[in-house]
Amino acid sequence: MDGLRALITLLGYTLAGQVLAHVSGLPIPGPVAGMVLLLVTLMIRGRVSAELERVSALTQRHLSLLFVPAGVGLMTHAAALRAEGAGLLVTLTVSTLLALGTTALILQRLRRGEST
Amino acid sequence: MALWGWLWASPATAVPTALLLTLGCYVLALEIYQFAHRPALLHPAITAMAALIIILSAGKVPYRQYFDGAAFIHFLLGPATVALAVPLYRNLAHIRRLGPALALALVIGASVAVATAWLLGRMLHLSELTLRSLLPKSVTTPIAMGLAETLGGSPSLAAGIVLVTGVIGCLFAPVVYRLLRIRDPAVQGFALGVAAHGFGTAKAFEISPLAGAFASLGLGLTGLATALALPWISRALGL
């Protein structure tokens, strides 16, 4: 079926996620709700179709292409970036390094405890 | 130049123009990235974005006009997020085995990412809009953009911030791991996925397939946990 069925699945769950997020009133993005719904479905069915596997691998390989149109929107924030670009960069660097180090240290400590 | 203006005047020409420009810049950026042996600073999304911003600014095309044309690519973020359920499902065995350890590392790591960004941003006097767009910085872009909107930030600013976060994570991860003596590929991968989302995941796949699997796990779980928790937390704190 050339991936058409996988496309229908992904579009269907995207829409279902949006509807669920809207109806439930939970402040979560619709696509995230769709991801959870699909995960639950896969767990119940116990398998992934080869087609869905293929389409999902393709979207993951080129995931970064999909955020280019939104990222180009940075051009509309030129003034703000000129004013706070340096502060923003410092914040991002320090915060990202702390998150990376903390996560790795905790997991390493816990794994070591598990193997001994 | 009259022809250039005409191209952007109606959807019949503006849509293919915007799509071709976006795809063209991305494919070229991908070629450059591979040719230069994949340095984190030359990530194709960054190069493509920079090229498009230069082209649009030079051609005096308003962002709105470009975005309306390229909206189809942007829309695909939704289904692509849904598709992340597949690698999550594939890694279920790992999640179950390492469950509690992963959960604890994830919750603390993701909290550190959000809390330090908020505190530092406050200390450095970033504007309210920037702060609200900054909170979901460690989450994969489609989720971050939705979250930024929910939190009262700017989705486009959030998308840019997420890109920069990913590059920073990939640039500094080798140094951090050497300093902290982190050698287990599963640990290296998971932390990259938690702190630096899709960029970190791509980097982890370069370490080893196992590191990559744990990174996609970290990416998916952080996205999910942050998406679920952040709106409640910000509401509870009255931000």
C-alpha cells in the first residue's frame, strides 16, 4: 500500500489527539496526546506494521526539516535577539550542561547500584 | 525583480516557491553537513534556517508570506510527533527493565533543565516572552512549540531556542562526559536525549546503536513528561 495506510494512521491519531486534548481540557499539545494514543494502541496490538515502521523511520531521519519553517520565524525576533541574545545564550548553555550532567550522573549511579 | 514579487503574490506560485526553497536549502545543508563530517555547528536545520532568513530578508519577503507557503511542511510536525510512538514502543523492554532508574534520572534531569533556565533567565533579565518560550527548550521541537504557545510564549522563538539548545548539548557532551567519567553508552545516550532532544539523539546514534536507542527513549519520555507537567506547574506557580 506504499505507506498510504501508515499515512492514514498518523493523520488519524494526530486528529484524535487534537480532539482528545480539546475535549478533555488538559493543557497538553494535541500531537503528544496522539503519540500516547498510538503507543497504547501498539501495546494492545503487540506489533508494529512494517509500513508504519518505515514511515516512522523516514520522519525521524528528516525530523529537523520539519521545524525549519517555524525556525525561520526567528527573523521576526531580530530586535529581541539583538537586545537579549547574549543572556539567552548564557542561560541555554549553563542550563543545558547542568541538565546533561545531572541526568547522566544519576543514571550512572543507579545502574552501578543495580549491577553490584 | 517583478517576477520575484509575482511569485509570492498568489498561493498557486507562493506555495511551490516556499516548498522548493525550504527543501532546496535543507538538501544543500545536508550535503554540506555530510561533506564536513557532521560537525554539530553545521547541523542542516541551522544552515537551512540561516540561508532562508538571508534569502527572505534580501528578497524583502515578509515571514508571514513565506510561512503560509511552507505551512504544509510545518503541519507534518504533528504526524511526526505521533510517529515517535514507534521507537518508544520498540524500546518498551528497556524501559521496563531500567524503569525506576530511568524515571528518576528523567524527572530530575528534565526539572533541572526547566528550573535552571527559568532562574538564570530571570537573573539575566530576559523578557517575559523569551522566558516563556525558553522553558520547553530541552523538548523536541514539535512538542516545544505547542508548549510555548500554551505557556504564553512564542512558538517561533521556541523553535529557534530548541535548535540552539540541541547544538549546545552536542558540542559540550563529550567534554561533560570526560569530566564526569561517564562511559556507559546507555547513560550517555539517555542524557543526550533528555537534555538535547533530537539533535542529541542523532549524536547518540553516532556513539553506538544502543546509545541511540536510549536517546530516543530519553527524547520521547522527556517530551511526554514535560508536556504533561509543565502547564500544570506553571499554572500552580501562577507564572
